[in-house]
Amino acid sequence: NAGVTQTPKFQVLKTGQSMTLQCAQDMNHEYMSWYRQDPGMGLRLIHYSVGAGITDQGEVPNGYNVSRSTTEDFPLRLLSAAPSQTSVYFCASSPGRSGYTFGSGTRLTVV
Amino acid sequence: AQTVTQSQPEMSVQEAETVTLSCTYDTSESDYYLFWYKQPPSRQMILVIRQEAYKQQNATENRFSVNFQKAAKSFSLKISDSQLGDAAMYFCAYRSFETSGSRLTFGEGTQLTVNP
């Protein structure tokens, strides 16, 4: 089992560019989430999904889109990158009643 | 909305000593889990320990144990016989099974330094 796989690990974008952060899990977990981590602020929820075809907004959804067409994949799209989106992004997945398993993170810098 | 508070931004401990990290949470729900996650410099999020709210017995995993005070909404982590490898950021997290999404809500984290 690979667990939760995030790509890329590092990315530099120019303001206004768009991109997709990929997340895949091979554990057949129904729950998946995207978080961003900023210094001194812990992890904040961007979007989450409770199963294929079902997504919802978290605390900080503005500027991000998600979709979940399969159980395995949960990509995060940045529509028009802004410097305020410079952060470390984590994808996580979970079965019904358990902790979440996290990917290794993507460090994104927007210049 | 549920909130999780870690009031100690930084803590330090001598190697082989014991340290306790504090966490409080606010909820009106009864069906939830609490977690402690460790984030070393590699930035990988590692699950340390889990506590189900309906269980009265405090969870223990080797050198890690919790003091779960449900009425006080307190959930502290005790690390015994601290090792250099325990140095990391520690996050307390809450997961509800009553509100939609069953999401994790995190505290701000406590940076633990272990001194040799």
C-alpha cells in the first residue's frame, strides 16, 4: 500500500497561474480532505469529501475547487494563484471511524 | 462550531524526563474522537494516539498516554522517558461524528524541544 500520495512535492507559481495538486489514496477510504498549513495557524480545512461525487467547503475554500469522481482521487485546483496561497498543502484520507492518514505535503510558493 | 485550543506554543523537556502537552476543546456533541498528531521537521503528519469520547479509560501507546477529562473538555498528552526523536510539533485534533463531513479540527500546535 502506498497510502496517500501527493504530487508535486514542491511548486512555484506566478500570480494568476492555475494548477492542480494531485492526491490519491489506495486504501478505499471514503473520507478525504485538503488542508493548508501556515506558520502559527495549525492546519485549516479547505475542502472535504465524504465519498465519490460528494464534496463540501471547509474553513478556507475561496480560490480553490475540488472534485471527486472516484474513491481514490481528490485533486485540488487553484483557479488563479495569489501570494496569499503560499502555504504547505496536505491531503488526508480516512475510513469511517478512525484517524486520518496524511500525505507528505506540497510546498507551494506563489510569486 | 467546534474549536480546539493548545495554550502552549512551545515546550521543552530534558531527555528521559516526562512532559505534558495541554489541549482543550469546545463542543456540544457527544460522539467524537480526539487525536494527537506529531509533525517532525520532515513535515509528515504522524498519528500518535486516539481517544474515543465514549471510553472512560485513558488511551496509552507505549511512552505516550493521555489524560482525557470529558466534563472539563480537556485532553492532555503525556510523553514519558522523552527521547530526542520526540522533538516535533504536536497537534491536538477533534473529529466529530455528528456534524456533516466528519472533519478534523486542529489546534494551533505545540513545538516540543528535547534537550540532551
